[in-house]
Amino acid sequence: NIVLTQSPATLSVTPGESVSLSCRASQSISTSIHWYQQKSNESPRLLIKYASQSISGIPSRFSGSGSGTDFTLSINRVESEDFSIYYCQQSYSSLSTFGAGTKLELK
Amino acid sequence: EVQLVESGGGLVQPGRSLKLSCLASGFTFSNYGMNWIRQAPGKGLEWVASISSSSSYIYYADTVKGRFTISRDNAKNTLYLQMTSLRSEDTALYYCARQRRPTDSFDYWGQGVMVTVSS
């Protein structure tokens, strides 16, 4: 199975800072990576698909990049509503997998 | 508006069975693949199973293969997950999620249904 390793596990930031979250795949997966945001007690929400494709209704401060094994979710100027957990997910394999998540918390 | 509403969860003893349902509305259900994804309390997301739009392709995570069965009834716009030989480690919030094609993202999720396996 394809393993996704997210880092860091926790990221402490102040509002207004820009951040980058990493997701590394155990093998090359082209751009078959998707990013989700999960706020406390809510269902996950799709943020970015296929590494860098934007999703309707998602603020433009969220962007994604990468291909092969290394992927990044960037948040430009974090806002208070962004403090939550972020997961990456691969759909390259028929057996999908998620990363363990990165928690974005208030410093 | 796309809606996915899970039901059928509850408290069940180890070794017993339970069947979850996910009722879809707001889109043409028969055009989409569907998935079950679970989240143990305080833990991350774990993909459980997927089924293609016509049920031709079905896949399971290793952790549930042989114990869980995913199915769908396109006439009833409903996705199912039959869970047997339940274990304590199956305790989780179970989400159903929509997927346009097998390589696509999960673009809509239900609110989840809780399954607790305990004696």
C-alpha cells in the first residue's frame, strides 16, 4: 500500500503568517493527491484536488503544488478559521490512503 | 444540493454484525463511485471501501477485507456497508463520500454515523 507521510504533525502559527504543509508518498503517484480540511466535529472538506487544482468555494489563499512523491499545501496569510487538521489522500492506487494529518494550531 | 445521510450505527458486541446505509440526494447517484471512510475517536481518516457506479469494481482496505461488504442500490440511491465479525478496533465514525471516478477526490461527504464495538 502507498504510505503518505505528513509533516509536521503540528504547526503553531499566528494569524497572518503564511505556512506550508508537506505530504510525502512512499512511491511516485504523479499528481494523484488531494487535500482536505477537517474542523473540530465536522466532516472533512475538499480543498485541493490533483495536487494543485482549485475547488469552487475554497478561498484563494489555499494552494497546492508538487508531483511524484513530494507535495505541499500552502496557506497564504492564515486566518482564524483555518485552525484545523489537514489531510492528504492519494487516489493513484485503487486502495486509497490518507496521511496522518497536520494540525494547524494557534501559537 | 448534494446530500449524503448515513444511518444504521450504534453499539454492538464484538463478533456481531451491523449494516450501515447512506442515502444520497441532489445528484445522479448512478453516475458516481462511492466510498466508506472511517475515523476512530481522536484519530485520523482511514479509507475503508469503494464501489464503482455500476458495482463493477469493488475494493477494500486490508483491515476490513473478508469482513465488510460494500454494495449499492442505484434505484434507491443508497450505499451500504455490511460489517461482520466486528472488533473493538472497528469503533469509529463512518462517513460515506462521493467520487466521480476511481482516481478522483472525495468531493462530498456525509455527516458520519458512529459505530461502537464493545461488550
